[in-house]
Amino acid sequence: MMVDKDSMSRDRPILDMMLHKDGDGGFVTGGWKSEDGRLSCGFSSFRGMRVTMEDFYDIKTSKINGQSVRLFGIFDGHGGSRAAEYLKEHLFDNLTKHPKFLTDTKLAISETYQQTDADFLASENDTFGDDGSTASTAVLVDNHLYVANVGDSRTVISKSGKAIALSEDHKPNRSDERKRIENAGGVVMWTGTWRVGGVLAMSRAFGNRMLKQFVVAEPEIQDQEIEEETELLIIASDGLWDVVPNEDVVSLVGTEEEVEEAARKLTEAAFTLGSADNITCIVVRFHHEKAYSANTDKAVPAS
């Protein structure tokens, strides 16, 4: 896995991230700090007990039409890695090119998620695969945060020390999701866990062509202003959330001053607690004491 270094900006190139790898490539960690002092970000990704890595992540920061834009995403693949890798390569680029990205960001996110899903399925027409992927993304336009989710990756913020989930996992037994699936002619079955058609343990995803009538890529979106009480933003695949509750994640991150170390600590904690999945997380800390300026972001060596 690599952090995307392609340009996405209409005003200037994307930031290069600092990236560190362990010798076997199974563990990736890194981070950056914004020159304006408002944000620091750490990320950590660990293959864990899985033979293959199907988690991907993307982090972008830039200026678009004079506005500061930061984008963070976790994509957890299932049935293969192609869908998750496709999202890493295309989702944020497609979003920032949407004509209403700055004027109606929620609409742009919703339409981009669904169009990118259609584009991925079209790109897979000549294959026999049926890959799928979650997407949990956070888009920060100046001081306004938009969180969108498809699947069971999750985004949580810390506000005055309290963990607040900004996404709700798309599980087939969620009452509104089950009703939607059944209204579309599908079934939700128990096969050790609740699954759509007895196959997929989530009710929304990118890809999954054979279940597309029921497993949609329409995101649920929440938005809010970043206030002084907002301390942390944490996005992670279910390899973390399945074994570490939201409140414990916030507590663990709060004990670390450096966000890269905090992200690594989360992946290690999940593995120690028995996660058998790939584990990937992004941790963003808001530094409200820093005065805002219009300076560009710059990469710094991770600790």
C-alpha cells in the first residue's frame, strides 16, 4: 500500500506524506503536520493475521479555489483487493472534480460515491471477480467537516473527551437496512452472522456486482463545524472497531502526544486483543491554539 502522491489540486500539488515500512511490508506507518499548525495526522496499516492485505487508505490536502481542503479515507476490501484499491486511486480525485464540490459538498459526495461505484463495476465487466469494499471518508473544507460512510468501517470524533460516532455501520440486521433490502426483493439470513442473501455481512458496499440490487453504495453523510471542543478524528477499518470500543479508542489516542504513535498504538492494541483482520486507521488531531494562516501544508519526518 502506498499513499497517493498524484496531484489533485486546482491551485497547487498535493502534499507528499512521510511513510515508514517494516521490513516485510506488513506494517506501514507515517504522518504529517500542517504548516498553519491547525492539524496533525498519523496513519498506520497492518496486515495482521491475514495472508493478504485488502485495506487501503488515502490522505490528500490542498487548496481548491482558495479554500483549504483535507480528505481522509479508509477502504476495506472483501473478496479481493481490487475494489478498495480502485477507491484509493479514484474516489477523492472524482470528488474534487465534481462541479458542486465546494457549493453543495453533500450532494457532490453522494453522487461521486455512486458514480465511482458504477465506474468500478464497468471496469470489471471482463473479469469474473466480485470484489467489494467499504468506504469511510472525512472531508474537511476549511472548518466544515463532512463524514460519509458505506459499509462497516467507521469514523469517530472526540469532543471534550467524549467519543462520538459520526457514522453507523451498515449491517444487514440494522432495522432500516433490513427493510430496504427486503423491499428490493432480497433476504437477510443468519449464517453465523447476519448476511445479505446469506453471503455478505454488510448491507452497503462498493462493488459486489451479484448483490448490487440490494448492496448499494449510497453513503450516509453527516456534517458539522469543527469547534474548539473537537479534539480528534479517527477513521478505521473494522479490524480495529470489532475489538476496541469507540470510547477506548479515544482514550488510547488521548494518551499519545504524537499522532503517528497514536495510530500505531491503535493497530497494535487491536492485534493484541485478537483482531484476525487487516487493521488500518487514520488519526487527526486539531490544534485549536494555533492561529490559522493560509500557508501551504508541508510534510515532516514522523517520530
